[in-house]
Amino acid sequence: MTFWEYLGTRHQQLLTDAFQHASAVFQCMVAATVLGVLIGVATYRSEWAGNLATTATSTLLTIPALAMIGLLIPIVGLGVPPTVIALTLYGLLPIVRNAIVGLRGVDPALVDAAKGIGMSRPARLARVELPLAWPPILTGIRVSTQMLMGIAAIAAYASGPGLGNLIFRGIASLGSENALNQVLAGTLGIIVLALLFDAAYVLIGRLTIPRGIRA
């Protein structure tokens, strides 16, 4: 069976796996973005706190994906929970680092001007600092998403959802008729999803970042 014939006969299952893969990455990115920005907001004013946050999240990223999921299985079981926890933790570093860099890069004169017209600290953060720090934060989100697209394939090790199941089944049945087709379909599916997500982020950037800031 050729690759195109394989796609034709398995397209429904491939679409289901692709949707599950994209959904898992999207939900984990939302969680990682919220946590990452909160950590950045809490630590960017202090040099040591910012360094600690960056070091801690970078340390998490050095843990091999299989080891991370393997350690989580006895605690939360198989399936979706270890996948969500692992992907969320892996997605933190670029967002935390870029949030800290972006918030520290805001012109102090603009913050002082906002303070001078009576804005409270939360208002300054929400209406001045975070909007100006949004471009680097969005860049961090894009980098995290590309990383998680590949890491999410490892979730199949813990019976997690997504295209990784195709890759693992293909590897486990090497030598069979459709082994290579399964690995190729899963790999190409992840690449296509990564490109689609990145295109969506480019559009979000154009819609949410003023032209003057982009320039």
C-alpha cells in the first residue's frame, strides 16, 4: 500500500488524531501562557527572582520527556493528565523568559507618566506594561508551541492523545506493510499542525500589535 492509499483509507482516524494532538497542545499552551505571564509579572522587578524563575523553568526543560511522563504516571495515572502536566511545564521557559525581558524593557518614562496621571499599579501593569511587553511574550508563545508540537508525540507512551500514537505503532511494527506509512503520517501531521499554529500566531500578532510597535 502506498502512502497516499494509506491516507485515503485512514483519513478519518488521522483527522481525529490530529484534532486531539492540536487540542492538547492548545490547552496546554493556554495554561502555560497564563502561568508564565503570572510568573513573569511576579518576578520581573527583582533581579534574583527573575533569575530564579528562569533557572527553574529551564531546569524543567532539561528533563527528558519520557522521564517526565514516566515520573508522572504513578502520581496521576495514564492518559491525558500526565500529558497536560508535562506539556504545560515544558512550555513555561520561553514564555517566562520573554515576559520578564518584555516587562523590563518597557520605557520607565511611560510607566512614570501613567503613575503621574493617577493610575494604580495594577492599572499600569494591565494598560501600559503588559501591552508593550506583548510582542516578546507572543514570540515566547510561538517558540513554546513549536516545541510542544514535537514533545506531545511522546505522550503516546502514557496512552495520551494525538499523532504520537501513529508514530509509536509504526515503530513497534517495523517491517510490517504500513509501519513506515504510520510513522510518516504522524510526523507530517505534526509538521502541518505546527505550521498552521505558527500562521495563526502571525495573524494574532498583526491584529494585536500596533504597527508602530511592530516597526
